[in-house]
Amino acid sequence: MTETELFTRYAGASDADRQRLFRGLPPSGPVETRSNWRMWGRAEQIAPAGDWRIWLIMAGRGFGKTRAGAEWVREIAEAYPDARIALVAASLSEARAVIVEGESGLLSLGPVHRRPAFEPSLRRVTWPNGAQATLYSAGEPDSLRGPQHSHAWCDEIAKWDNAGGRAIAAWDNLMLGLRLGTQPRIVATTTPRAVPLMRRLLAEPEGDIIVTRGRTEENAHNLPLRFVRDVRRSFGRSLLGRQELDGEMVEDLPGALWTRAMLEDCREDGPPNMTRVVIGVDPPASGRGDACGIVVVGFGADGLARVVHDGSLVKPSPERWARKVARTSDLWNADRVIAEANQGGEMVGSVLRASGIAMPVKLVHASRGKVARAEPVAALYEAGRVRHAGIFPELEDQLCGLITGGGYEGPGRSPDRADALVWALTELMLQPRGAPSVRLAL
């Protein structure tokens, strides 16, 4: 097929037909044609026209956000030899693994003779024409204080750790240094979460920001059919599915015991010295593969509780979740495991003992519903007595799905992670000192 014939077939073709046409090109086809992103990318993956300052691509997983961001950076770098581009991710390791060296990263795009060189020790990517990009971690906001840039690509901004306001500080420092060139611009790519930085961007004046939204299925022809089918069957239109697959910004539910803002306010860098550690376990309701909540909570010398680890498992066998509890207890040097025994009774204690667990296991029986048990724990959060030492997306989504005086409207059939957390915090913070154990299985 000649280049003229190729362009003739390209004109008027749908996005799907263009992709099929591209995949049909032989590897020896015209190099410039094969690497022409504006020709082969979907319309929503191409930088919009207009005098925008921020282009936010807020879409589901597998949509093609990374490719869109990388192709935009390539286009800028090749067009402007004096470009100085900031590449910001949640951590330096993610910036390197995804933005630079990933399957859709900068080193894999364009004709070989125009691809950039990467200097890991300098965190620098350099194109043959002289354009440069530097890697930054959003977890180190001060690294963005001082450097100047003409453009920036910020990847997975909803994932940036905002403990101590770091995500906001990183964004602000980046914006203050975006003063080179005549038209500084930022592209931000992310699967949405209702975190402060996302809310702030979506409140930007119209015209300053352009938002592209999209669903996983829009890129289905570039994804394994089984992946698309399985994730949609698993998550459907649940809150997690709407967020991770449909790219929706899932806001707080009316009457939710926990809000996104509450959880962001309680976030901190990491666990201090803890005087006591317990593991809350919500065992599967049956041996047929329900989820098992496994959450580690510590009590500090300052009188505050810290959620430090979510080791929950999806569809484990009894032996597998019991072994995970035993390994987790060893890792965190826990002094007690708190496990719900409503479903399984003696079986729960037997399975845990068989795993070789070395500390007391307290079996608790629920006399109230999950939401009623969670209400006093939510009050601890409101009082500032609980911190999250890190980000726990699945656990936090479940917490935000518990409704006051009602039921559960979060992802999954049951809030197994949230229930495990409730048992652990009840033991640490709400049990009278010296109160007799409900039941011990040694």
C-alpha cells in the first residue's frame, strides 16, 4: 500500500477502522507514517485546540491516558528544542517505570533516530534536538521549588500522597516554576478519586482547564478482550467500577459515615513507634471464595491509633487467608488478632491455629449490624484520634460506602476491609482497659 493510498483510506475512517488499518501496516512501512500520533491516536487522546493552560485526562484504567500524555510530551519536545519539561509522578520509581521506560513510555515512541536518551542518575531525558525533561516525585514537593519549566506532564495525580498537604504543595511549586516559553502548559493524566487536588482542578475557571473523560471500553481494541469482559463483570456499575472503569469522580454518598475529606485530613507520612499492634480479620462467610478483610492497626505513645497496612485478600481459600494473617502478624509484631466468628465459629479459630499463628486470637461475635458497629469508630475519626499512615484506596472506598442508619453502598458485596478495621479499632480504642475478653483461642 502506497502512502497516498494509506491516507486515502485514512480519511473519513472511524477510530476503530484507523486502528485496524494501523495494525495491518507491515513493520517496514513508512516510519513517519507509523509514528504519526495525530493520525493514529483516538480523537480524545489528541491535545485539544485552544488557549488552555491545563489538560486533564480523567478516565478509566486502560483508556490510553499514559500513551496520550507521552505522545503529547514527544510532540512538544520535537517541536521545541528549547523545551524544558517536568515529568511528575507519585514517586521517582513510578516516573521512571511508567513515564520513561513503560510500554507506552517516552523511550518507546517515535522513529528510533528521534527517540530520547535517558540518564537515570540525573533524572533527565534528552531528545536529539536538545529538548529536555526532568523526573520529579510528588512526594518531594521541595524538589519542584526553584526549577523552571515550559511544560509538564503529571501522571496519576489522584494517587499523589497528600499527607501533610504534599500533593497540593507539589502542584503549587510546579505551577510557580512554569514560567519558560510563551505558552506554559500542563497535561495531567489520572484515574479519578475525590481527593483535594482533583476537586481543586475541576474548580478551575472555564477556559483555563480542558477536561477529557473516558471509559475503559473506548480503548477495547487495544486491550485483551478477556480483561475488558472480566473487569466489567466483576465491578459493573459499582462505585469502584464507576471510578476505575468509567472514569467518574465518585463523590461522597449522602449520609456516609466517612467522607473523602475526613480521610484526607487524617493522613500522615508513616507509622511512629507503636506500643501495641492488633490485626482485625473479617473471615470469608464461606469456603466458596468470599473476600477476607485483614487490617493492621497500631496504638502510639501519643494516644492515637494508626492504620498501617491493608493485607486483605480476594477470594482466598481458608488456608491461604489464615497463612496471610500469620505472616502479617509476624511482620508487624502484632500482639493480638481480632477475628469475627459469626460465620464459621470454631472453624475460624481452628484455621488460624493450624496456620501456626503465635499470639492470642480473640474471636468476637457481632451482636449488631456492620453500620451500627462502625458508628463509634467513625466518631473516633471525627475526633482526630485515628490516622492513616499511607493511602489505602480499597479500604477507604468501603469506609465511604457505609451509610448512617442504613446499609452499605460501596464497592463489592460486603465491606470486609472496613469491618476488619472496625474490629481492630474497637479493640484498641473502645474496649475498657482490663475488660474481659469475649473469647480467646490460644
